[in-house]
Amino acid sequence: MNFISTMLSDSTAVSSKRVITLLAFIVCASAFVSSIIGYHVDSKLFDSMMYIVIAGLSLTASEKFAPTK
């Protein structure tokens, strides 16, 4: 699928920050769903992955407002 539409567009190259953020989001989402069905997920693991997602989204969003050379 064209590497998920060139990793959700905005540029021609795939950014490693976006890949890591997407993977961390998938882990957080699966941990959330598994906690609903009764499986216990360590809260420190969930918090650390959540912080990675927050930092990744913040850095990716800040690139949009950075001046280009």
C-alpha cells in the first residue's frame, strides 16, 4: 500500500519518527484493548509507550512550523 501512503504523507521520504510513533501507538492501543478484556498490562510499560507517542507526535507536528532552508 505504498508503505502506508508514504507514512501518512506530508513528505516524499518516510520519517523514522513517524514509524516509531505509529508502532508505539499500536502497542498502546493493543494494551488498552487487552486491559478491557481482562489481561493486566504493567502501567509503567503503558506510560512509557504513551510518552513515546506524545513526543513523536509533538516532534512531527513541530516540523511543520519550523522554517525551511
